[in-house]
Amino acid sequence: MDVKLKLKAFHSGVFHAYDIRGRYPEELDLNTVELSVLGFAEYLKWHQEGKLCLLGRDIRWSSAEISNVVRDALLSAGLDVVEAGVTTIPAFIFALAQKAAAGGIMVTASHNLASFNGLKFYEETRSLHEFSGLEEIKKIIEGGRFRFSERPGQLGREDFTQAYLEFLTSGISLTRNVKAVFDAGGGTVGAILPPLVKKLKISAQFLNLAPDPSLIKREPNPLMAEAQKNAREVLIKTKAEVGFLFDPDGDRLVVLDEKGGAVRGDSILWLLANYFAGPHDSVVADLRASRALREDLEEKEIRVLSSRVGRSFIQDLMRQEDAVLGGELSGHFYFKENFYSDSALLAAARILQILSRSPQTLSVLIHPYERYFYSGDIDLKTNNKS
């Protein structure tokens, strides 16, 4: 490998606050993928004694090709690789814990359009970000400090779907049938939703279950009104009690109430905390959450901690404070038992459990929380970024 030549074509701009991401192949080309993975492999060698690395991917059209490059780079660096195949991010993190892996790479660009792709790096079950790992990896790459192994790593494949399904339902108990609409958005949750619903014994209407590598059947970002339109119509038509919309890699969840209204992320966190957190527990919320969250939970002696927006920052604070729950307005919900990571399916299962045990509808349940004015996100554009 001519490292100097490859470094000249390296696109460092794909490194962001908590992942690597860009248009494929204009920004995130295969050369940049390979160098990024080699940098990550070097990072793992410095920080972990083990050499097992997991590899997963989402359903977008470019993920298989990128995964092949990732796999070969990891093997050339002497790391053993277990391919988890097409999977959700929460299931991938579960697999990291199951295998006690040194780290892992998930090929995904989350809710971005299919023209994008990216890499999420994990050390054990902890996702790396700009203040914990990513900057060090970037410096390793730019310095060309790669060590190739005379013996390539070993390759294996494993399906973690059934084990993850058992994990999702192990603590869930519904007392009645709940009628729900599930919109998989053509993403990775489509494969696990039917068996999950069967185990929960609820009535379900499924939308966009089939994989959609081009992500054109539904707007991939479930927060967008366009993404919610079809699920809302089906929910109202079928008189369902709740609707769930997922993003392509299965870590974000948007909830619709029985009227078809999109429920705010902090409202869902408040609901989950009221049912699943107790006195002296800690809950982490992004700093945009309503002050009602702190007011209501601290009345119950539940400590509320504010965090910078972003998965990695929420997770880090949860680990530091041993928090039982975390959440963001963007639809990420985190659970201590899920290795302080987010899981859209676990959040959905818990909401179904709450509804099964309450005589009230979802909109009535959350009404006391939404007592203050909420502006929503306001984006301000400026040409002067200094």
C-alpha cells in the first residue's frame, strides 16, 4: 500500500462530532473508508487487549460495498471480524456486548438520504465521538501510522436477531391487546417487527416492512411531516391507539398518539421515567427538554441531568452517573439495561406496556407534561461562522 499516495486523496471532512459521514462516493469514497478503518484498527490496538471486531450495516444501496472494504481493512490489520450483516444499531450494540468484542463498526448514515453513507465506530459498546476517540483516529490516519499484520485476522458470521428479540421482550408484560401501527420506513427494523409483535401479542398494522435500499418509499427522517403522513392516515382509519415510526437503522423512534399527533421526544422520556424510574434514579435529557421534565421528576426524587445534544454525549453522561434512562427530542431513547444505548424497539415495547395497563389514551397520559409553550427547533442560518 502506498500510504502517502492514499493520504493525498483522504477526505478528512467526513469526520463529524460523533460519526464519519458524507455523500457516497463524492465525499466518503472507498479510499477514505479504508484509511478511516485502518486508523480505527490502530486505535483499538492501543486501547484494547482483545482483537475481535464486529461489523454491521444498514440497508442502503452502498452499504454492502462499503462493508466489504471495511472487512478487508480490519482483517489486514490483524483483527478478527464477525459479520452481523444487515442489522439495527441497537441490535448491533447488543451483539457487541454478547461477544465481549473489543470494538465494532456499523456502516450507516442513519436518517440521511440514500446518497449518503457513513461509519460509526465503537470501543466495546461505547460509540466514539470527537472528544473520545475520533480525533485520535484522525491523527493516526493523517500521520500514516498503520501497522499491518503478517497474519490476517479470522472471519466469522453470526445472526443475533433471535437473541436480541429475547432481550427486547424479557422484561415486558402487557395486560391487554393494544392496537398499533408500525412504519419501518423500509429500514432494518422491518425484519424484527413481525416476530416482536407476535411475542407481544398485540394487533398491528405494518407499513414499509420490505427493505428499501434507495430509501424512496418514505422520507427516511421520521421527524419530518412527510414521513408521518401515511402512518397518520392509517392510524386514524383503523382507530389504532398508537403509531411508531422508525429511521433506516432502527435507533430513532417517533410516536403518534391516537389522534395522529406526533408526540415530542421529551414527552416520551417523561412518560417512560414516570413508569420506569424510581426515587434516587437519574435520567439524562438533552438541554432542549421542557423545564416541566425537571419539575415533575424531581418531585418524585428522580434526578434530571442535562446533556449536550448527540448520542455519544448522552451515553457518556449516563455511564458516568449510572442513569437508568435518557432521551433526546430527536427520538433517541436510552436505557441502562441496553448498555446505556438507544433502542427504538425497546422504547416502543415499553410504551405498549404502559398503554396496556392504563385506561387513558396516550394523548391524555402526556397532557399534564405539555403545559408550557414549545417553539420547536428554530434553525438560524448565517454566512459568518466565526
